[in-house]
Amino acid sequence: MAGTPRLRSYERIYRVVSRIPRGRVATYGQIAAIAGIPGGARQVGYALAALDDTRVPWHRVVNHKGGISSRAEPSFEALQRQLLAREGVKLDAAGRVSLARFRWLPRGSGSHTPRGSRGAR
């Protein structure tokens, strides 16, 4: 994707999401921070909503509480739960993933989740 800054940032987001291994998740804010878009959690959501490449594991991205975020098409929430379950990612009774257990921590990156920073959620 060449062109506008938004399209270039979407491509960076897709590259980061593609690095999340099976059985792990990352938060929207974490993806934004790694992609160099601090405070861009919402932009990550927009990028994933616009995604048309089925090779990008969009289902591995959850909100800062480990929850599956609502979508315009509710069937995608059920699909995300199913895809995560297939990879061994368990959701609790409240429908949240344990970030302490399943969060992806890229090598050499620290946690990319500074305590108390909304931009990293």
C-alpha cells in the first residue's frame, strides 16, 4: 500500500498484527505503540475493520481489558471467540482473555504496555 499517510499507517498495523503468534493476543493500544502510532488504539480498530486480507490474524487483537470489542456485524464477535478458542486462547465467564496469560510480548520490546498509560492499552 502506497499513498496516503493513513494507508501507510494501516500497512504498519497489519505488519504488527501479522507477527502475533497463534495462541497469543495483543491489545489495540499495544499494536498502535509497536506500529509507532502512540495513542492510536482507535486507529488500529479502524484499520482492522477495513482489512480485506484474510492472512492477517485480526482475531488476535482485543481491547485493553482483554475483551472482544463490539462490531457493526455481531457475527464477527462470535467468529473471533471461535478462532481464539481454536488456538487455545480461553475466555473467562465475562468473555475476557487473561492478558497476564495470553498477551503477546515481542522479543526485545519490553512489554509495550506501560503501567497507567492509556495509549498502550
